[in-house]
Amino acid sequence: MKRALKYGLPLALLMSVWAGQMNGADMGWKTLTPEEEAVIVNKATERPFSGKYDHFKGNGTYVCKRCSTPLYRSDDKFDSGCGWPSFDAEIPGAVRHQRDADGQRTEILCAKCGAHLGHVFEGERLTDKNVRHCVNSISMDFVPKPARETAIFAAGCFWGSQYVFEHVPGVVATRVGYTGGRAQNPTYKDVCNGQTGHAEAVEVTFDPAVTTYEILARLFFETHDPTQVDRQGPDIGEQYRSAIFYANDAQKTVAQRLIAELNAKGLAVATQVLAAVPFWPAEDYHQNYYDKTGGTPYCHIYTKRF
């Protein structure tokens, strides 16, 4: 770790803090205090055992203080006794490693904005993963895990999509509807006419203590053909396109990573990854359609892809 953080910053450092804040504001980053700037930009280190997350045990996600990118999950945090928050795994792709200026250690930085986080150490045998990310509390914010989370997937006919997801352990509610279009309160007829730009989709509410967004996203990719454009089997039209409407950056990261995995396996994935927009519930007769009719989906067949 770098030198201990000192307060009472010199004028030259305060000027660099001001300049960094101006540049960060232009990029949508948070404005940092002088103490935060000293660590995040100038690579100082907060005093051991002084950070608010050293012994913190909340359930959720640790995100970058400057750009809010998810960095670490609470499940990967452990008490190393070193005086700084410790993690034995990072969220894939979120943390960049580089040789420290002293040539002895490996620095860790936010992969998105380059914020200094701390250092990573290996070979200490403190956990089975044998890795310790030693992170400054001041470099992070904590986002509690909500009691319920929501995911929105478009995978062709929403009757079949709902049938797939409503039987997953941890899913507490589902409903079908329309999203990703231009008009408000569209009807089934409006969407089928191809004038609104909406996709048939299913909204999935789940308990993150029982299942995860990644499990649901994998099921999405394995129960429809993500390589088809504006169709799914015999159903043809823009409303049957393959799309994920993410609720936050963590969902977006998972979706993009899974697509990259499938592309690497030779699939030309056409799935759109889009920020969630208003979801309009479909008419009552569409809700839980197969439960009402006693049928089974004809175009949602499981295919192992991962």
C-alpha cells in the first residue's frame, strides 16, 4: 500500500484535485473530496483500520466511488486482519491489474475510470482462492442488495418465456408485456401491426438470495435462439426480437459477458442489450397463458449453450 493518507493538503495538490474534478464532471464522474482525490487519483492510502468497510458485513455490491462501476460482491469479502477491506475475487472485467510504481507489488484500479483501489496479493493462503484484494474503503461505495430484483427478457412469444421463468426456484412473480417501443399503453393489436416498435417480453421478479440474475440470463439464452433477427421460430416480426433490457450496470455486465462467451463458441448472437424502459403489461388473457390453457410452449426448447 502507499503512504498513509495525510490531511491538510498543499495548494498544488488542491489545484490538481480541482482540475481532476472538473475533468471527472465532464465524464459523468462523481465530484471527490480532497481526501478521496488523494487516494483515488494520487494513489495515497488510508490509515489501516480506519475505513468504514474494514469490518462491514452488509449484503450487496461494492462499487467504484468515482464512476459507480460494480467492483466486488459481498460474498467475496473476508476478514484478513490487515486493516483494509479484503476480497478474494473481483467482478469479472471490473478491476485492472498493473505493476506498481515501486516495482514490487501489483496495483488494482477500476477498469472503467482508472480509480486507484489498492493492491492485490497472492500466495498468502488466507482463503481457498489464495488471493487478497486489499482495497481502500474510501475508493468504494456500497450498494445494498435489494430484497427483490427485476429482470426483463424478450425471447420471442412471451407466452413461452413466462412459462420458462415462472418455474425457476427463486422467481416470485412474472408478467408478460410490451417494452422497447415508442407508444404508451400499447395493445396486442398495436404491437402486432408493427407500428410501435415494442417487443413481447417477460418481466421476472426474483429473490437474489435464492437465484441470481446470471442464472436467469443463462436460461434466457438456452431457451430460445439468440441468433435469429426479428423472429423466433415460426413467429416473425420486430416484436419477436431477442433482447435483454437491463435494470443496472451489473445486469448489463452479465449480459455482455454471456454474449461474449457465446460468440467465442461460434454463435452469431443477435440479442440486443438495452437499458430498461417502461414495461407495459399485456392484456389479462395473455398472462400465464399456458397455465390457463394447459398447453406447453412450442418454440421455447432448452438447448445447453454454456
